[in-house]
Amino acid sequence: MSMKILVTGGAGYIGSHTCLQLLRAGHDVVVVDNLVNAQEEAMRRVQTLAGREFAFYPFDVCDDNMLDKVFSEHSFDGVIHFAGLKAVGESVSIPLRYYSNNLVSTMTLCRVMDRHNVKRLIFSSSATVYQPGSPMPVNEEAALGCTNPYGWTKFMGEQILRDIAAADPEWSIVLLRYFNPIGADASGMIGEDPSGIPNNLMPYITQTALGRLAQLSVFGDDYDTPDGTGVRDYIHVVDLAQGHMDALNYAARNTGSVAINLGTGVGYSVLDIVHAFEKVNGVKVPYQIAPRRPGDVAAVYADPRRAKELLGWQAEKGLEDMCRDSWRWQSMNPKGYAAE
Ligand code: NAD
Ligand code: UFG
């Protein structure tokens, strides 16, 4: 059955891929994004790829009046809430901006949803809500706790949403805890476009392979992992997008709130990623071993069983797809969405 979905933060990396997947599956989307970390060009490309137009509203989700108007103009079957600030380091220097943006947007959205009797919500949470030192693979029952303001905004966002679902049995809320999304749509037309020097591994690798950055610093080679470098659960953004569609279907059949990991269950080290990237794409990624990055842990990877059980979802794409698709996007768009 075709649904009409409000996607907040739909112009961003994961949001744009999810919009495209929803459109390709025959659903309708409406996007609200204030473009604080995205380009409108991403929305144009999604429309081109899907062969279909949709409404795009460039404003802040914290704006109750504007959001209310959007809910008056459209009748939604559900909401996917991607909008949020996500840079861990930045959240340590400007915590108030992170708490206000990420929590006020979530609370405003829920208030407006409630007013319009739309009570189906998929929330972008993160593996970062798990207490550091949790045994791996980590499942959804593990203890929660964070080390930076960004993480706490996800922790608190989850708690607010659990309380809303507990107070009103008509709500259906899925808290998706993403592991490390990389990759891009196979067209190479949309992808991750960080502003400035990337913090995350894959965009750093692709920009190094381009020659825009001189070399990758591998943060630590003395961790208790097979090759000493950090291990993470990298997941293809297209698999992640599919997880949101499956979560919407789940939310249509169930009420209450539930947290679900979206990861592959497989951990790869930094050097595994570098070597796979070089091999699959036939390019060099110069690197040096550097000191550990403060706040990093040795290994984080998911127990993905609940997603399979409840959503019927599991990751389909492997490391080679992720490396190939990330490089296709970057090499076709050396400056991201910015015009040459
Ligand atoms: P992104 O920055 O590319 O997308 C977020 C989008 O939200 C951006 O387009 C930004 O302009 C928009 N936005 C931010 N605040 C807004 C506001 N107040 N009103 C309207 N729009 C606003 O990030 P992403 O990687 O696509 O992540 C999407 C969501 O998933 C975020 O909530 C992020 O915290 C979460 N998440 C991401 C990762 C990751 O590694 N990429 C991991 C776990 C969780
Ligand atoms: N790394 C490097 N060099 C770099 C960048 C990263 O060696 O230049 C290493 C890191 O030390 C880590 C791995 O590559 O071992 C992955 O690092 P990322 O920065 O790409 O990702 P993180 O696992 O640190 O964090 C990501 C998101 C967070 C989210 C978390 C959830 O950035 O927002 O996943 O698990 F909370």
C-alpha cells in the first residue's frame, strides 16, 4: 500500500537515500530540511533519479508554526525524523546548540504530530547510545550511556519518545540505532558530502584517493583487535534506507516503542577498509599510523538479530559494494554537490 511520509532532514546523507528508496517503491515523500548540513541540489537529484517531484520545505523543524502548516497541507501516514546535528567533536565545543537543535526539533515534531493525529514515527538513533565497554556484538538490551553531548541528545531523544509511546497507546515509534553508514546509490548521483575536512573514515579515504587530502591518519594501531586498528560495523546506506521502509511497515502493524539495531553484525578494521577500497577501485590510499583519537573504542559491532526478527530486515550489501559505491559517488562528484 502506498504511503505518504514526512521526512525531516531528508536532504542529508541518509535522508536523501531513504527518500529515493521510498519514491522508487511508489510512496510519496515530503521533505523538511533547513539545509544546515545539506544542499538543495541533493533534492533535485533525488527527483531526477526517481523521475518524480515532491514537496521540499526549507525550514527548521523547531519551528512549530511552519511545521503545523505542512501537516495541514498534507495527510501523512508516518514520519521519519533524520533532522539533527551529528558531529561528535563539534558537540563537545557547542553543546547547547546540539541539545537545543536535536531535542527541540524532536519535541516540536511530536507535538505537531500529536495535534494532527499522526502517531507513527521512525527516529534516527545511533550505536553511540551504548555504554562504552559494552560486550560485542551489542544487542538492544545492553546498558546505555554516552561520552559526548551528541550521544546524549540521541539517548535523551530515545527516552522522550519511549515516554510518549508509554503515555499514549496510539503511538508507534521505532528507534533505529545505526552503526556506521557508508556507500552511496549505485547511480553515483547522490552521496555523503561533508563540509570541510571529513571526520569520518570513508569520506576521508575517498578524498585522499582523489588527492584532495594528502594522506589518511589511521588513529591507533595498538587496539586489542586482529590488526590493532579500530573495528566498526560498516553498513551500506542503501541497506539502511531499506531498513527505514521495513520499520514503517512494522510501525503500521504495531504500537508502542522499540529500539532496533541496523548493522551487519560484521566488524571491519580501518586497515580492512583501506585495503578493500584500494583493491576494488584500483586506487592508492596513502596512510600513516597516528595516535589514537580521544573517545574512540577498540570495536563496535551490532547484534542484528532483532531487525531480522521484527522487521524481516538484514543487510544485503558487502564491503566491496560499499567501497565501490562510495568511490563512484566521490569520483563522479569530486567537489560533492558544489558546482565545478
Ligand atoms: P546529515 O547531516 O547528512 O543529515 C541531517 C539533515 O538534517 C541535514 O540535511 C541537515 O541540514 C538537517 N537538519 C539538521 N537540523 C535540522 C533542523 N533543526 N531542521 C531541519 N533540518 C535539520 O546526517 P546523516 O548522516 O544523514 O544522519 C541522519 C540522522 O542519522 C541524524 O539524526 C544523525 O544524527 C543520525 N545518525 C547518523 C550516523 C552517521 O554516521 N551518518 C550514525 C548514527 C546516527
Ligand atoms: N578513523 C581513522 N582515521 C580517520 C577517521 C576515522 O583511523 O581519519 C577510524 C576511527 O578511529 C574509527 C573508525 O575509523 O576506528 C571509524 O571512525 P568514524 O569517525 O568514521 O566513525 P565512528 O565509529 O567514530 O563514529 C560513527 C559516527 C558517530 C556515531 C557512531 C555510531 O561518526 O556519529 O559511528 O557507532 F555515533
